[in-house]
Amino acid sequence: MKKSDILRKLSSRKFWALLAALATSVLTAAGAGDNTVLHVTGVIGAVGACAAYMLAEGIADGASKTGGDKAEE
């Protein structure tokens, strides 16, 4: 797996939604309270949004410096 593939997956909203759903399911099965599940899901969503934004900006900045448009690849 190439570095670009990993970065693309980390910037995917579907990936972060999957992690939030997985955490919700595991915490619920483990008997965590509603507040705990809500907080963990919120943190995962926030981290996912930040990661997606930073990676997208990095790709756009890299493409503008090289003169190409790699953001569309």
C-alpha cells in the first residue's frame, strides 16, 4: 500500500464514520454509559474532520507548488 493510498483513506469521511460506529458498538457492548459513548463518538468525529481537512489542504498545497493538479488524481 502506497503512502498516497493511506493518506486518501485517512482523509475519507467514510473511514472516520466507520471508526465512530465501531467505537459506539464496542462501548455499548461493554456496558458503557450513554454519556461515555456520546463523548467518544464526538471525539472521533472531531479528530476525523481535522485529519481530513489537514490532509486535503496538504495535497492542495503540494499540487500548487509543483504546478500540477494532483488533488484530482
